[in-house]
Amino acid sequence: MNKIVKNELKALSELELISKVDDLRRELFSLRLHSKTSPLENFTQFKKLRRNIARTLTYLRQKNG
């Protein structure tokens, strides 16, 4: 998972941001399940996903107002 570019998030609408947050949370959940069933090679994926979720929620809150 690469870092989300700020310009991408600014261009998204409110509904698209909500969808993006849902997708990122699902990805984090599946990563957690995968880490419990088999060993992970790269644990920094957790940190990147959590930061991307926070970044996306920040832009969503700015759109709301």
C-alpha cells in the first residue's frame, strides 16, 4: 500500500472519501486476519494503513466543514 497523495484526496467527493475509508478499513481488517493465520514479512503495512485512514478521515472532516 503506497502513501495516498494529498491531491488525490482533495479531488475526491464526500461519498468517494467515505468509500475510500471503508476500503482502507477492510484492507486493515484482512491484514490483521492474515497476520494471525500466517507470519507477515512487513509489519509496517499496519502503520501505513492506519495513517492513510487518518489522512482520509481528515480530508472528509474538512469537506464537512
